[in-house]
Amino acid sequence: MSLPSREIAPAKLNLALHVRGRLPDGRHAIETVFAFCTDGDLLSGVALADGRLELETSGHFAPDLGDQNLITMAAIALRAAAGVHAGASMTLDKRLPVAAGLGGGSADAAAALRLLTSIWGIDPSHAAGVAPKLGSDVPACLLSVPMRGEGAGDQLTPVDLSDVSGAPVLLVNPRVPLSTADVFARWEGEDRGPLGDWREGRNDLEAPARILAPQIDAVLAFLGTRPGATFARMSGSGATCFALFDSEAARDDAEHHVPREWWRLATFLR
């Protein structure tokens, strides 16, 4: 058997997220800026000629995955779109918390699309066609490069984030899972305006997320007051918050002071 191929499923950050209303299909209309970290979950796999699809999970957060399996769903959809009958044996090292505003499930599905496109030797256009059917964040996660998302977040245009590329970033989660649907359901329904410069923007899901998880207040207060922190905000529907730092040393010092009961990840923006 050949050596496994590997794909990182990078942690996704929403540098800003404006909720503008509803789309005709009932989904929320948003404007957001996606950025990605250099670290995340790790998916590995080899092709199987007999058509079987196997997935094993490991890692600290594997027990939290539950019954939903976007990786296998992605594999089945990709196989159908490409008209192939190959199988795969895959292993997911689940390093990111679940229901955390980091696009974990979407990033894992996108990593599966990239991995299987490679090991099955199929045209990447099939993955691009399948991605929107798996979730609104999957197209952005498939590319894993800075993008502006509109519509439900799946209408993408490139955005220049070269001024923060490589910036040290600290992710902190108070170990409180948040359902995206529950957070959106508590959005107050007010369109507070379009997204321009992400630094001057906001996350419209922060207020409803704070109602469901008041611990977010403490996380943002911690990150916003650390020496060297240049920017702090909640990502996605929470409860993970992040801060950009002016140096790796400042980020590492902040990580050292994160309360023991919180999850943290010291990484960089891609």
C-alpha cells in the first residue's frame, strides 16, 4: 500500500461578519472576510480499489464529532460527480474544537475533497461543483485563501490580506460549543450596514452568541488587553475568539497566560 496523502484542514477565521438579511431560500445573507490559519485538523488517506469508504477518527476532539460525517458525505458526492468508483481509507486527526466558529466540519469536508481529488486523480472542477452542496463555508474552505464571501458566504471574490499574512494569531475558546443555527436564530434582524474595511467592521453574531455563552465576554476582554495584541474579535458564530499580535513573542506570552480551563491555539495567518 502506498504512503498516505495528507491535507491540513486549516482553522477558518471570519475577520468580520455582517448579517444583511434573508435570502429567498431562507438562509441568512451575509458579508464576511475569510482568513485561514496555518494549523488545523489533519486528514490523511489512501485510495482503495474496491470502492470502500473508511474513516477513522483520532485526536482530542474526536469524541465530540457526533453522528454527522461531512467527510464521508463529501467523498460520496465527489465520487458521484466525477463518475468514479474508487474508495478510500481516511483518518481524521481532530485537533480543533467542534461547534466553535472555526469552520471545522466545513474545513474537514473541503480537505476531503482536495485529498480525494488527488488520490483518485480526478479533475478539481468536480470538487468545486460539490463544495456548495455540502455547506455555505465549504467553498471558501476548499480554497483556504483570503476571500470575501457574500450571499450565504458561498459567493466568493479574492481579497488582499497581504498586510496581515503571516501575522501571529492566538485562538481561544472557553470550551463552550455553540450551534450555528441557534446563534443565527437569536440575531435581532437589524441590517446594520455593509462590510467595507474588515478592521472597521463587526461580527453581527457576537451579541447573540454572548447571550448563549457569556464566557465570550471574558475571552474577548482577555485577548483585547494582552500586550502586543493589535486586533481581537469573535470568529463566525463563536465561541472561539482570536487576536492578532505584533510579534510571535507577544502572542506566545499571551498564550502562556490563557486560563487553564480554556482551549487555545497559537498559530499564524496564512
